[in-house]
Amino acid sequence: MRIARRIVGPLLAAGLALTGSVAVAPAAPATPLLSRPLPIPAVQYCAAVLGHAPGADGRSPMLGRACSADSPEDALAQADGVDRSAEQRMDRTLLLEEFKDVDYGGGVIYAFYGDAGGCDTTGYHLVNYFGVALSVSSMKGYNNCNAVHLWSTLDAEKTMDLPAPALGGNFNDAVRELQVFHR
């Protein structure tokens, strides 16, 4: 039985293209690659509300967490499960802000709030989202939170003073979890 050429030609071309036997030249970009701007990621403000008393695992209980494209206040309101306006008093206490770049650059990646006031000598134990853990390069403490103990994704740990304009070594872009406290 003879198969029509109008069927065989396209099938053969498709088969060769799928196996990589035929090189197809890519279309030329409309603008040179070097002059095209990089895509700008959407801004995200993330917040977490933590309980003070540590759980059985030694971590502060996570009462809520959320991200918002609108504002830090909106992220906190979502994490806290409360509708608030920008004018309303926030009854959660800001403990720590993590920044994307050294010297507090690149914007706040994650803000942690406590439900029982600022830091004492016990403080709060915080666990980062995976994407945040691989992006933190500096951090600031607030409301009596002047020290932090860090655990890295590289199984290293250290204690340092806050604010910390650079985390250095095994901790830049590698903060798995931390204990923020007052000393």
C-alpha cells in the first residue's frame, strides 16, 4: 500500500525534528540580548506572627504567616487573620526584619512579629521559608531583640549581635532558622 506524499513529508519532518536530527534555526530576537531589560519580579511583603512560648520541638508556635503584594501592613493583617487599615494600631510587636542584600539592601524579605511583646532572654525561635532561607543577607532586630543565634542550611551555627549588616560565610543566603533574643 502506498502512502500519499502529502502525509509522509510532514510526518518525516516532524519525526526528525523531535529526534534532533534536523537543526532548526531559532528566530532572531527583536532586540539584541544585551539591551533587553531583565524581568522585574513582583514585590512581595511577607510576615509571620509567632507565639512566645516554645512548643515541644523548641520552636515558637507559628500563629500565622502570609505574603501580600500590597503592603507590609496587609501581609501582617493576613498573617494575623485580622482586617486592619493602615491607621489602626498594630497590636503585634515587630521582632526582626530579614533583608535580601547586605547592608539592609534589596528590601525586606520577611518580617517576624511576636504576640507577647518584644524579646527577653528566651526570645522567639523562627524558621524561614525555603526561598527566604536561601536569600537572607542581613537583618535588623527591634523591640529589645539585640542578638540572634543562626542555624545555616549548611549545618553551621553561630550567635551574633543585631543589627547585622552582613551575615558572612556559611550564613549569607543560607539561614534555615534562628533564635532572636535579648542579651
